[in-house]
Amino acid sequence: MTDRQRLLELALKGLEAERTKIDDEIAQLRSQLRLQRNGSEVTTTEAGSAPRKRRTMSAEARKRISEGMKRRYAELRKAVKK
């Protein structure tokens, strides 16, 4: 076995070890995200205060957004037909 081949094999083993470590870290982060989505874990800010409340949108605001999106999509469909 040549020195070059041995060096490449060692580099490959090192990279595979790093990949395994990174895959483990990714799995941990994904499990934490799943916990947060399911509500099992309460998210708080760094200061430890209560989580922020979501803003609610008024019916008028929802209607304006809906009309705007309908108008934009109609313009897109019109541009595609041309």
C-alpha cells in the first residue's frame, strides 16, 4: 500500500467520523424541534419570561390580505396565458 493511499484512507475515516458526529447532532436538534411542535416543551426567551402571545388578525385584515392575494394570482394567471 502506498503512502498516498494510506493517507486517503485515514482522511476518509476521519471524515466519516465527523459525519457520524454531525448526524447525531442533527438528530438531536430534530428531536428538540419535534418536542417544541408537539407542545411537550415550553419555549421561553433567554431571560426566562413567559412565551409571547401570538397576534391575532382582525377579520378586516384577513379580508384585505385575501383580496390582495386573489388579485396577485389573477395577474399571474393572466401573464401566463399571454
